[in-house]
Amino acid sequence: MVYAPPDCFKKPEYPKYKSFEAYEKACNAYIEEIKQWTRECGTCPEAGEEITFPVADGRARYIIFSMKPVKLVHIDTADAYQFQYAHRLTASDIRKEIKKAKAINKLFGNKKMESKS
């Protein structure tokens, strides 16, 4: 199942910001709040991990809440792309995506992602 973030998290709206950098910073803070919430309230060790899927000129982003049953929180910032098969993902699929994301981030030096392990 795919869910929107809870209403208690206020999504940044681009027109409110003077620059794209300010908007991007607000979006990153919003996403971190959601990740923290999923880590605290989620029901699996993977809770709070992010998985992404290429879509058009961007990516669809999801934060894992639980694996049994699969529950994902859709990240609705920027273009808010959605992966057309997100509702069909299994726990095994998600674990593969996490492993793949960590390997790519390690290869390209994203220290923030590596520290979660």
C-alpha cells in the first residue's frame, strides 16, 4: 500500500520561496521529518529507508514504513512522480532496492546514506 505523508507534515510549496535552493532546503527538511517519523513509528528494521524509481525526467520517491504488509509513504515534493507499480512491490523487491541504492551511494560517495547502515 502507498500512502501520502500524514497531514501533520507541511509540504513546502515552491512559490513561497525566493529561490530554488531555499525550496530544496525546505523539501529536504520535510523529507527528513518524514524519515524520522517512519523510523520511530514504523514496524520493521528498514523503516525510514528511501527507495526511488526513475520516472520521466525525475524520480518517484518512497519512504518505507513497514514490510509486512508493505507500506510506503510517497514523497510528494517537486514533480511528485509516482512509480506505476509501487503498489505491487514485495518486501523482497524493497530489500533489493535498498541494497542497490546503498551500493550506488557508496560508489558515488554519498556519506549521508552510508551512515544509516
